[in-house]
Amino acid sequence: MKVSVDSDHCRGHGVCVALCPEVFALNDDGYAEVQSPEVPADHASAVLVAVSACPEHAITVS
């Protein structure tokens, strides 16, 4: 699974970071970014929860 954050839609709520800090982080500007686009299998379920919990729908998986 690959994950990405659309920087045009992210508003820095940090929900994804709270749910899966192993995959997401806030950058210096306070917006979410993916630390590693290839999601480890043991974090896949947390990433999917983050996708559905993102208030801006800025996270996509493929």
C-alpha cells in the first residue's frame, strides 16, 4: 500500500499524526506529510483509519 497527502488540501489538523505517527508527521509549516510512502503491513489498518478520519480528505492510498 502506498499513501500520500495532498498538500493543497491538508490544513494541519494532525489527526493522521495522532492516529499513525509511524507513517505521518507534521512538517515545519504544520502540515501533514508522509514519512515513507510505502506503508509497512503492520501500520496499514492505522493508515486506513487516518484516511477516513482526515477532516479535509487529503490522504489517499493506492
